[in-house]
Amino acid sequence: MRLPCRTATLLAVAALPLALSACSSGTDASAKPAKPTKAANPNAGLLTGTQLKKALAPASAFPSGFAREADGVSDSGGQFLAVSSRNTAKPDCTRLEGTAWIQVSGFKGGVSFAQDDYANQDKTEEMAQEIDQFQGTTAKTVMQELRSAVTECATFTDADAHAKVKVTSQSTAGLGDEAYTITLTSDAWENGTTLIAARSGNAVVTVLSTAGSGNGAATAKKLTTQVLGALKGRTGA
């Protein structure tokens, strides 16, 4: 219902029949229609997989004798992926043994990603790196869910050796906006595994290392630091 103009209301109280002529009888034809609001691009400022792979550490960053595994190279290309919902089921703790271990958080990955991994000649040592970018504040949620998942995975059974694996973790200062280090050990292994997840803005860097002594801790931190530095150079984050 169109409301009467203020002038017509006041004059009607004074019982002046000509007052209605003071009201506008319709919409101003000269008025321009409002332009539709353009929806914000949720991927604005994010790097594509093609761009992210340039931030991965090069072969020269890995120990002597390590070579890139062809079947471990992957990225999302020049297009962004559709956002997938998080799997809220109990975490599959055995994912912590894989290169794409970010999935233990319940997230398949970001709207863009790049990853590869390296191994020594006899495949006894391995190092892997991955970068995922997320929309909005999802990267923070991923870090929270990784912490929650690790709490539920204090121990689990190794999928290959069927051995008991112990999982310890701690927050790590000095890497990106926030970082989390996870250590896997087992009496059946010669050396443990170190995993590091580090967030830089909307990106989450995840690395895995069994290289070197100390459960691969030193090599994992060195690799994380290098990837974060390269990522910052491309995003300015």
C-alpha cells in the first residue's frame, strides 16, 4: 500500500479537498533504477593451484639423494574448486601417515592447493609438502580441527605394520600466524615422523618428514619455514 505524502495528511485534517493535488501521483519517471549489488568474490586475493605450486620448495631444498615422487605431484590448476563440507565423522587417524594428512581435520582441502613429495633412493625416508588456500576464516577452523583430531588420535594402529603408534603434539611459535607440530612414534619403526601445520593468512601449509634423526623434526621445520617464506613473497601475507 502506498503511504500518503506528509503534505496531504496535514491538509486533510483541515478538511481542504484541494490538498490532495499537492501529493505526487506516482513515481518520478526521471529517477534512475538502482544498480544491482554485485556479490563479493569469495576467492578474491587467493592464489590458484598453478600459483601455489611455485611456492613449494624446489628439489634443491631437500637432502642429497632425494628425488621427487612423480605420483605425489598434484595441484588444482588455474581454477578454484568448489567448497566442500567438512566430514564430521570420527577422524581416520591413519591419515596422519599419508602425505595429504590435512584431511584428518575433516576437510578434503582448500579451494586451491598444490603438493608434492620427495624420497631417498631406497624409499626409507620421505618428505612431503602441501599448501591449501581457504575462503574467509576457514583456515583458522582447519587448524582448530587438526588439534581436535590429534586429541582423538593419541594412539592408533599403523595401517601397514599393524603396530601401535603414539601421537604427541604441541603449538609451535615462530612459524606463520600459528603452527602446530605433531610427532608420530612407534616401537616398530626405526625413526618417527614429524608433521607440521602452519597457517599464513588464508593458507595452511602442511609438511611431513621422516628424514634425519629426531623423528624428522629439524627437516620438517626447515621445509615449513622455506614454504612459508616463498608463500609470503607471493601473497604479501
